[in-house]
Amino acid sequence: MSQLKPGSVHHDRAYFDHAATSPLRREAREAMACTVPGNPGAIHGSGRAARALLEDAREEIASLLGVGPLEIVFTSGGTESDMLAVMGAVRDGHALVSAVEHPAVGGLVSPWLLGKRCELLPVNHAGLVDPDEVGGHSSNLDVVSVMAVNNETGACQPVSRVAEAAHQAGALMHTDAVQALGHIPVDLDGWGVDLASFSAHKIGGPVGIGALWVKRGVELRPVSPGGGQQYGMRSGTQPVALACGFAAALRACVDEFDTMTARWQSWRRRVIAWCRQQPEVTVDDAPMTSPSIIHLSVAGARGTDLVMLADRDGIDLSAGSACHAGVSRPSPTMLAMGRDDDAASSGLRISMGYTTTDVDIDRLLVTLPATIRKASGAR
């Protein structure tokens, strides 16, 4: 049986699903191995040592994000961060979320959660919201949530303009920045938001930890009971090793940002240039798109068929959002963008990360023609 090298993907495969998760970075693994036993809430020596490591990690993450350490709340990941932000901000009013949000936010329309107190903000054919429409919704808004970078198409939303409109409506502004971190410049102050969600494993950190940035002065209602850790906003024993891994991954990510961005942009142009020559392929682009994500629609094919056929050739791709993997149904994101059922079922996401190489891109472009041909015939 072939073996995996630590921090790498399988040497027999080309991995293009970084938007779902990135392999654990060496820096993160080493940082996690250097932690000590002890509950950071304990007052004995081991507890104090663990607490020091935890707060060092919090300070590192805050510094890299350009915020204060007391504004960082550790969570189990992006999903919990999103839920805590939106549900914690809703009091007597409503939440307004875009129609293309990750299920962690879009799912709040469930009657078991916010139900009718959560309204949808429509998007155009490129998947973008119109900030001017924010004021046309409920006059009793508590929070507006619009993601910075779409997890399926990579489209970058006009976050700062939406934040301005939200504040004019008297609401807080939350952005799901999970796909933004490490892939586009994250400027929380410039964006003008009040809350932002992040997840470690999207940038090569460990699975199981994320962060919610809560701007100083913003008050959130706790959404679960517990021991009152983290200023009462998120109870539970804080995972020291995961926090250290998160901080190390973010530091590595920031250090290589310019280099990786240039590579992704170059590879993205190359893949898109090839796609433009294929009559059955449409690139689902927006005025501004993450350099690491390419979303295609292939006429006459199903996205799930494309993924499975590429898988046989050692290529890891995604049929839209990873949270819907294995379920053959139209993409809610593409439907919200005005596609019909067939078009919304034909999506293919190619997402790059820090392990992507020129060889991977070569292999992808050699494999795609036969994959598309076979998938179109299968339908």
C-alpha cells in the first residue's frame, strides 16, 4: 500500500479540493507537537503553561488579522463561528443573509433555528448581492450576513458596501471569511464589518478549530450553555494544541501570500484559457474572484459524474460545495444565480492551495478533455 508523506497529498493524485480542506502544514503539526498537558482553565502549573500557549496563539492570530486578542473567540470551525455570529446577534429583530451563503448561514432559515426571522437577499447572475437592496428588507434588522468569498464559485462580494448599507439600516454586519483567509487580502477594518468567521483547516491548519472575530464593543448573546469561557460567548474547554496549529498555519500562510497568489493567478489564467476553447464549458466568473477557485459549468454533464470520472484518473475535484458531496441534486448556489436545474447540476469546482504544483496543472489539463467527453456521454 502506498504511503502518505506528512503534510502532503497522495503522490499518485493531483489534489484540487483545497476549498473543502487543505492538507495539514508541517508548521502546524510541529506547533501542535510542542504543546503541554493541562486544562488552560486550571490554576496549577500545567494549566498555567497551557493557558500561556493558548493566549500566545490567540495573540498571534489577532496580530496577523490586525485586530486585538480580546476580539478573537475560538470555536470548533467556520460553521460554529457562523452560527454564533448570526444567532448571537439576533435579538428582537431579523437576520438578512445572501441567497448563496454556506449552509452554516443559509441553513438558519430552518424553522428549528431562525425560521421566518431569517430573510434571504437575492443575488444576480454572477452570484453577487446588490447592497442597495439591503434597505428594502425588514425595517427591524439585527444582523446582515454576506460571505466575503463564495465557497463554490469563488465570487468576491462587495463586503464593504454591504456593511455600509447594514449599518445604515441599524444592523450589525457579519461576513463568512472562511474562503477569504489566505486567498485574498483580509482587511477587517477596511471592510467595516463587525463580525467575521474563519476556519483553520482551509489554510493547512488542523480540523476542529476556527475563530470568530467580534469587534470590540459588539455584544453577542451566547447560543449554548456552559462554563462561561471566552467572555461568556463560547463555553467549553479551549483546545490548546489546535489553537497553536491554527496560529502556525496562519503565519505560514501570511508569509507566502504574495508568492502563492501569483502562482494561483497564473494557473487560473492557464486553466481558464483552456476552458474558453471548449464549446461545452462555461466559466462561472464574477468581476472579482478568488485566485484559487475556478468554477465551471459543463453543458450536458452532471458535476458528480465529472468528479467520479476524474477520480478514476487520480484527480480530486468537487461538484460545487463539499457540504453537498455525494448528493446528486442541483446546486442551491447556482439556482440562486438563475440557472435551471440542468445547468445547476453541471458545476465543477477546481480549487488550488499551497501544495498545488505546475505538474498538477499539467495533469489536470491532460485529463479534463476525456473526463468532459465521458461525462457528457453518460448523461
